Amino acid sequence: MSKITTTNFPQGVTNAAIGSVLQGFGDADPTVFHQYFNDFDTFNAGDWTGTATGAAANAVTAGDGGLLGMVNSAANNDLDSLQLKAASFAFVAGQQAWIKTRFSLSSATNAALTIGLIQTTTTPLVVTDGLYLSKAAASTQLTAKVAKASAISSVNIGAMADATFIVVGIHVNVDEQVAKVYVNGNKVAQLLLTNLPVANLNLTMAVANGTAAANTLTVDYIHVATERPSTQNN
């Protein structure tokens, strides 16, 4: 059994700039990053715009860590998609960004998948702008993709297995024009950002059937964060 040790700073720690209003605040400045994190111990459908073909169902399911089950009905091409209500993320020159998520698919072969930041859409498997994870039906290959005005760059990052969780993270450095991709804690690829979009983007999770059988996308957590431009953080 591992033993957790702590380093205590009773006076607090901060990432606030010297001379800023929060320089004496004993915790991290929450305004430095714009971020969304959901561990899915609860699910509020009103936070999301849902798109479905067939009778999709989205609900918290039993399991350690908080799990959101996105369940399709059983016709071929049935879709279950959730997008946050507003396109509230963008990639800005000079700023970094991060995406990290843990998820599984009931059928690693039959399901089609999109998770990440993409344009506002009711057809999330057709991405015109975004940085996201993608898997096509009839394949277990998971890819990381970046798209701008339908021009798409991609890199293969690994194969999925039925009902097996995978942790995927993407670290974006806009100035270096590269995104580093991690799978289960290991760096596996780099994605060139030639096609990095300039549009505002929605956090999106979507699963579709590739055969006449229902599929379930189970999301343990999802985290998206961007550095705020200095003009928003003075």
C-alpha cells in the first residue's frame, strides 16, 4: 500500500504575479486558466446540447470515480452527442492548452467516436474545426486530429479494446505549433498544428453505431483548460 505524504505550506502558495491583486492570496489564482472539469458524479443535462438519432440515453452510472454512460439505440448510424451549450474555448497565440479524458467504448470496433473541442454542430462525426480524438467504425484505431476549415491533420495514437478504459491527454503549445499526445501517462505522438482552428469551439462527446447494434461511451472524466490572454487576466 502506498503512503501519501504531504508538504505543508501554512501561509499558502500562489501562481499570481508579484504586484497583482492576488499576490497575497493563499491559494492559486483561479483566473489564470479558463478550464472545465467534470468527474461525472452528477450529470446536469441542461448544461449540454444533446443531439440524437434514435433513443439515446445519458446518465450517471455505478462505478468508482464517477461515470457518465452515453447509450445509443440499436440502429445502424444511431448517434448520441453532447456539446456544452456555448463555444467557449479558443486557441490563442502565445497561450497553452490542455485536454485530458478517461473513457471506454462497449465495442472498440463497431462504435464511432468524437471527443474534444470542435465547432458547434449537430453532426459531430463531421468535424470542420477542432482539436479532438476520433475513432471510425470498423476500426479500433484511435487518432488525434486537428482541423481548420475542413483541412485535417491526424496521428494514430493507439488501439482501443472493448470495455477497456483509456486515458488520453493533449498538451498544446501554440507558439511551437505542436501538440503532444499522451496515452495512459506516456507520450506517444506529436501532432503538428498547421491546421489549428481560429474559431470558438465546443467541448463535445459523441458516439455513433457502425452496425445495427447499440454502443455505449462511458466517460470517467474530462478536463479542458486554456491559458487566458494577459488582457483577460490583469
